[in-house]
Amino acid sequence: MEKRSLISITDLTKEEIVRIAELAADFERNPYQPLLEGRVIASLFFEPSTRTRLSFESAINRLGARVIGFSDTANTSVSKGETFHDTIQVISNYCDMIVMRHSLEGAPRYASEISKVPVVNAGDGANQHPSQTLLDIYSIKKTQGTLDGINIMMVGDLKYGRTVHSLLQALSHFNTKFTFVAPPELEMPEEYKLFLREKGLPYEEKREIDSSIREADIVYMTRVQKERFTDPMEYERMKNIYVLKNSMLEGTKENMRILHPLPRVGEIATDVDANPKAYYFNQTENGVYTRMAIISYLLGVKK
């Protein structure tokens, strides 16, 4: 079978995005399907992660495969000076798929060109996070009943936020309306706004979470990412620029749901957690089923 990697959400067609959401629903109904018994999947996290790494490993175990890999390069030959090229080439001899996160943009794409086996990008710098996007798509479909014509408000770090970049590209297939809420220093990069203009999709930019929240079907909150800042003082100035509070949800749509890729640092007040519109913890559970769908789809065991 042809090696099939997932590096960017643009590697998938609209039909494939929808199909993976359908497979995720199937895995949610039956979360233990040992389709990959006897297979080995490498989990290579060159950058720290909790939810993404553990949900991938949970998905792998539920599919009956074995996990090898690392979550800290300090205990690997990378710390001895082994090149990224050699690390990937060697590990691809040991497994049937590589799931990897790296701080450098483009590292997973490079890995996919070296590796003998498929590579799944679990996040590369401020670039892409396609598995998060697919679980977000599944979450939107579950809560809204459709992917077409969604009005989504994206709030916070839209410059470095790889989750919003990938999600914007995926939702461009579905006639989506976007509202971007960010300070000038963290606004959506011009390349993504140009992408929407070329697609003929509407968007507006705001500096505050204002009354337009009442028109949103999805409010997608993001944290200001400390690890993307070179100036600690700049981060301190930005980190609490937007805080979503329960009182701000009055008058919002009944179907509106709040998503967040997590971890949160303070951008969603804890008083929101009990509100039925808070969906971010359910969203993390959806990640396991979606990642089961991604792995099984790419390996061709469940089309």
C-alpha cells in the first residue's frame, strides 16, 4: 500500500475530512476495536505535550497496537548529537507509523520524506496541528449537527496558534463565517486572511470580545503561548488580554459551544466550566476517537 502521511490539514480532501469524522463517531460508539493487533507505532515528542501525546497513545492502545518512543529527548541519542535525519531513518525501521511533535516548523514534513512509514504531524511550531483540527471538526459536527454555514469566533493568539491556522483551512470547505479577536501583535497572519479572500469567505477582525459573540455558533478560545515569545515582558503584557467569563455568555445562542485546544492558563474563567455551553473537556475525549480514526484511515485498515 502507498505510504500515506498527514502533515497538514490540506493533505486531506473535504470528503476525507468528513469521512474521518464519520469514523470517529464509529469509534465513539465502539471504542475498543483491535484493528492494529501486531502493529507498532512510534510516538516521538521532541516538544512537551500532555493531551496530544496521551490521547494518541490511548488511541493506539485501543486499536490493539504497541507504542514505542519518547517524550523527552534528553534520554535519547539526540542528546548525544545524532541528527534528526538519522533519528527518523532509524526509528522508521522499528514501526508501522510515526506520530511526532516538533518545535520546528516543517520538521514533520521533512520526516515524512525520510521515513519508510507514514508520519502524522502532532504539531510543528506555529505551523500545523491537523489531528487537533480533525477532533475540532468532529466536535463541531457533534454539537451543531452540521459543518456547513458555521459562524466561528476565534479568540486570542491567532498569530502563533497552529490550531486556529489548521482549523481555518479545514472549515474553508464548509462556507464558514469567521470572526477573529486578537490584539495587533497576535492577529491572524495575512497569508491566512488572503487564503479566505481567495476562497470568497467572509471574515471580520475585532480587538475585543464584543456583542458579536451573540452571533457565534462556536467560540474557539486559545491561550497566549509563552513558549513562542522571545521577550518575557511581552508575554506578561499579553497573557491575560482576553478572559472569557460566564457573565459574557448571557444572550448567546442556545447551540453555541466553547472550544479550546487546552491547556488553558487563564483565558477561560473557571466559572464557565459548569455552563452547558462549555465543551472543551468533552472535546479532549473526542480526541481519542478522532485519532483512532486518523491512524486506522492512514494505515488502510478502516476506509
